[in-house]
Amino acid sequence: MEASGIVKDLGSGAAQMRALRGVDLLLKGGELTLLMGPSGSGKTTLLSILGCMLTPTEGTVRVRGDSIAGKAPEALAKLRRENIGFVFQSYHLFPTLTAADNVRLSLDVRGETGKSAKERSRAALARVGLSDKMKNYPRQLSGGEQQRVAIARAVVNGPSVILADEPTAALDSENGKAIMGILAEIAKDPGRGVLVVTHDPRLVPFADRIVHIEDGHIVREESGGAARTLKDILGTA
């Protein structure tokens, strides 16, 4: 995914403000990138544009080389379904569906049902360590487990980009560390880039790259010091 010269104006008239001021950002496969900045810096607005939920006032976004410019809402929705997985601070799970059914929803919207969808749902949950929780409802899961279901739902389609908005903000330190470990493992896939929006410096050790945004500008980038195995990241035996 590549964003070039992204400008975004919000509001109108005297209340109009410029949230983004010419942002360039490239997300590479095989990397976990942190987008860090204070509240009001424009990071969530940028994430919404990268996720094809907002259109930029100026500039272009390309997903696997395909520009979003001029695309109708239906075409943007198709682009999201096929290429982008989302992980949010609030897990957005359906309370009346099991973990497996929540994950399978991502396949349902693409028209994939039946045995193959069930198998892919099970495989995605196994990948995040929830093989024994597939039939549990969200109320029967901890916050960390619910976020793992949300991650499984994000990756089950095999998207080329994962966009995560403050994915650890609602979790304690231990669960937050586990979630970031899972995202770091997912980011090892050379065909997938992971972008995590956060203001929490404790996530820096998990990153391959850190991008800092302030007042709608990218002010600097730096290399991270990510350990590249879950064992190293979590310090487990």
C-alpha cells in the first residue's frame, strides 16, 4: 500500500481544519510498522483513508498498485474486502455468534460459505491460539481472547494489508504484549504489511519501522528493533 501527498480537510466553512498535510507513506510486505503520534495528530484520519473509508481531499492511495481515486463506494468496498483486514480497539464481535462464526463473517461477505469457510475459520483461530475456544461466545472470552478473534477475522481472507487502530489500548500489559506478538508473527509474511496506530511507546520493540506523525505531517521515520519470533518477543521458553 502506498499513500502519496495525502491531504484531508475536515469540516466546512469557518470550522474547517486540515487534518493531514501532504502525507507520504509506503507499507511494505513483511514489515510491522507503527504509526505513532499524540491525540489530534491525524493518525486515525490517515488510517481511515488507507482503509478506503475516507477519501482524501488531495493525493492518492494505491493498494497493490490499484488507485482508489474516482472509485465508486461499491468498488471501494470490494477493494477493502479483498485486500484489507481491520483490527480495532473495540473488538466489534457479534455477541450472539461464536468465535468461529464471527471469523467466518469475513468469508460470508465474499460469498465463501460451506465446508471451506469453516475450515478457514478454524485455521485462523488456531493461528491466534484459540483452537479450544471456537464454540465460545464473546461473553465467555477475556478481552485478550476477543481481540485474538478479531485478529483471526482480519486475516482469514488472506489480505495484503492489516490495519490496526490502537489494538492494545483496552488490554492489560500482558494481554497487550501477547496481541502485539501475534501481529508481529503475522507481519513476517512477505506478502502482507501490518500497520499499527498507537501512542503507546511500549509497542516500539515489536516494530520493524516507526513512523511519527504530528499536526498532520510525517515528521520522522526510524527503524525498529523487532524480535522476529514469538518466542523472542514474549520471552517464553
